[in-house]
Amino acid sequence: MQKKIKRVIPFALILAIIAALIVTAACNRAGKEKPKTIVIPVEIGQVRIDTFSVPVRTSGRLFPRDMARLSFKTGGIIKNIPATEGQSVKAGALLAVLDTSEIDANVTQAEEAMQKSRRDLQRVSNLYNDKAATLEQLQDVTTAAKIAEARLGIALFNRRHSRITAPANGIVLKRMAEENETIAPGYPVVLFGSTQTQWAVKVGVTESQLIHISTGDRAIVRFDAYPGETFAATVSEVALAIDPSSQTYEVELTLEPQTKTLAAGFAAKAEIFPNRQETYRWVPLSALVEGTGNVAAVYTVSQNRAKKIVVHIAHILDGKVLVAKGLENIDTIVTEGSAYLADGANVEIVSQPETGQ
């Protein structure tokens, strides 16, 4: 007796066939339909032209406005420097003194020479009165006495200036020499700042910033020591020679009188507001794409297609991008949707500035 063999198709194979049929059908439909063109909706705005006073932002340090490099009149060995950096001192306080052994000897020598010249003058004067000395001899000893007196004055002057004292109430900003050093005449020993005058912040600016700044410009200063507070200041000096060490130009900002406790060396952040205004084309910040340094791109629309334009940025101020170059012949740019564009992309303008805006 023969048995009938019944063929059973696996369920997994049925699923694979159905999936293949679905993919084939989808491919057939895809071959018959044309691909749709992607159109990106955008908003456009007008390129505006306005005048701006662009603030210059920089940083620096606080110092007394009147500073002096104090030195000795004569050279010698430094005996003592009582002053320490950052010390507040009263007018007349001793800051440094030389070893005066040699200077005292010069004073003694000058005193003895003057005493001798006076005795000689007295002796010759008596002889002249007795007709025993000539007028020429009297004149010679008179001249010698005056020279000896002058030399004593020089020696006493040098001895007085073998000591450095504070010229006013102030601060020892820096010691520029040490005890027991031999120092030349006029070489700075102490950098001194007077606190009886105004405070000033000295900042460095680049050459591109310098050309916008003038004396009398208003400024605002902030100190880390007083977070959240601002100090009004005015540009008092503008250097026209570069500082070789920092490669910047020094600008001095004089603070307006105030009652806050300040100390030399405070770190300061400054914002200078030039009086001179300049004209710029500007666009909103949302219009920028692909920015690197001061170069970025914006898009304009021509015949429903996006066109990329490279621009050079002068400043970014309160959400406005001030453009130095690139928008000379452009009236409108894409303000919203530019991040999704490529050069030549199809666009649809969904919002644009009103005529005359």
C-alpha cells in the first residue's frame, strides 16, 4: 500500500516571498514616479545702513595716575630699602638709603676746604687793607672762597639725595633694586604711585581699535573685586607708539572720583565708547552661516534660488552684524532658514519686508 507524501512549505519561506513581492512592487512604483523637487521655505529681510559707535572692549590694571620712578642723585651701595611692594606710606617716609661713607667724606672735605678758603680770604683782606697785598690776590682768594662754598653745597645736596623719601601719600608699587647692590646715579630704585591724585586704568588696544579712540571718550570699568559694579572713566591718554613687549598701544582711562577702596594692580575690564560714529551695513545675527574668524556667509534669493555671499564682519553689536565688506550691492538677505540652505537651492519666500521698509 502506497503512502501519499504531503509537501509542507515552511512558514519562514512564505514570509520571505511576501517581503520580496512587496519590495518588487515598491521598486516598480518608484521607477514610474518622478522625484519631487525639495523647496525650502525662507524669510528674507532688508540689508540696513546705520551709523554706530562701536564700543572697544579690553582689559588692564589699575594704577595711581601719578607714578614716579624714584632714584638716587649719586651712585653708590644701597644700605637699606625699608619699603616693601604694595606698602602704603605717608609723605616723607623713608623708602631707601645709600651707604653714605664716601658721601660723608666728601662733605667733610668740602667743609674743610671752605673753612680754609674763608681763612685765606680774611688774611688776604687784612693784607690788602694794609697795602701789603694786591687787588688781584684779593680777587683770587675771593673766587676760591666762593668755589669752595659751592662745592660744599654740592656735597650737602648729594648727601640729602642719598635718601629716597615718599614725595606724597602713596603706594610702593615696585622695588627695582635690592640692598647691598651698587647702583648708578639716576637708576630707578622704587616705583611710587601717589594716592592723593586720581586712579587710572592702563589698557592695551590693537591698531584697529586705536584708530577709533580719542582723548575724552567715555568708558566703563569693571573690577573683579567689585562684581556687578561699574566705574565711570574717561580716556585721558592715548599712546601713538606700540609697546614692544605686548605689541599693543597703551590707553589710559582716568576714573571719576569715588569713595570705593581701590588698590594698585586691580584687574580691570574696560569698555570704551568712541565719540566718533561710523556707517555700516548690517544684518541680524540669524542670517549668518559658516562663520570663521571675521569671515562668514549669508544667502540672498535670486529667481527663487539661494545664492551664497561671503561677507567680512566688522563687529557684532546687540544682535546686529556690522558688515565691513560683501553687501555693497545687496538689498535683501535670508534672515530665517539660512542654516538649511546650500548655494543654488530652491527656496520659497514665506515672508519678506514690506515695500519701503
